[in-house]
Amino acid sequence: MNKVNDERFIVSVKVGPKGQITIPKEARDMFDIKEGETLMVMGDKLRGIALLKADLFYKIVEGNK
């Protein structure tokens, strides 16, 4: 892992034979991602792929109600 600062890092992951990736421990810790949690996968051909915790995604979509 290449830590840029306390709020950012860069890490590479490999895609397995079933299309799965492992989220590095440092990322799971930083974003408090626990086993069994649901993540949203968003993609844009020009901008790439992003992961977001589902609860945060729905808060954003609902306008933080």
C-alpha cells in the first residue's frame, strides 16, 4: 500500500477467477467496512469504478433526510 496521507492511499488489487477483489485491510479499517456489509458498485466508462457503503449511498440519494 502506498499511503499518500492520513486520508488517502493507493493500492492495487487483483481480480480473481470469479471476478472478485479483496478490499485491503487498511481500506476496510479507514472506511469501517465490516464482514457482511453491503457496498454499492458504481461505474462510469470515462471516470472508472467507485465503491460506497450502501447506508451512505442511500443517505445521499435521499438527501440526508
